[in-house]
Amino acid sequence: MTDAEDLRLAHRRLDSLLGRFLAAADAGALPPSREAIAAFDEELRRHTALEEETVLPPAAGHGLAPAESETAQAGLGRQLRLEHVQIRELSGQMRRLVEEQGDLAGARRLFPNLARRWDAHTEREERDLFPSV
Ligand SMILES: [Fe+2]
Ligand SMILES: [Fe+2]
């Protein structure tokens, strides 16, 4: 059983890795930026996989598309899974830019998009999902 408090703590660790990336990227420091985004990306993949296996309502109907008679719980689960896909995609893109091309400026440009999605996602989970975990 996964404890809601552990999931909340994982959100805060991930928040702080994003903060470390931002500070390092704004200082133009490549190695610590690379380390922070790689750590974020890895921990993000572990965290979202754990949520998908343990606490998210199971996907109903056809994959990521809404089923016709979807319950509110199933709808929440489907939307949170879709947000995981989008957030992992952005994080992976930033990591590749930094690791494979040393393109810190390119990754920094994607940061507000990732941070906005991540903040909205975690707020929603902590408000709508974790109380019932
Ligand atoms: Fe999540
Ligand atoms: Fe989460």
C-alpha cells in the first residue's frame, strides 16, 4: 500500500529538483543542470509508474480516450495518466537537449511549460486523489 504522505513527499523532492535545475540553468552551469534534470526525469518516471500501478483509478474504455459512460473517478484517472504522458515527454525532451546536445538554453525555454504542467498536476493529485488513498 502506498501512503499518500510518501507520494506528497515525492512531489516535494521533485519540486526541489526542478528548482535546482532552474537555478543552475539561469547561472549557465551545464554540469549541475544536467544532473538536476536527469535526477528529475528518473525520479519522475519512478513516481508516475508507482502512481499508475497503485493509486490511480484503472483506465476504462479505450486507452487514453474517454469511455462513453465514464465515472468521475475513471475520468480523473484517465486525465492524470494523460498528464503523466505529457510531463514525461517534456522532461525527457529537456534531458535529451542537455545530455545529448549541451543545449541548456533550449531546455531552459521548455522549463516554464514543464513547471506549469507539473504544478497543476501535483496540486490536482493532492486535492482530488490523495485524500482517498
Ligand atoms: Fe501523478
Ligand atoms: Fe504524483
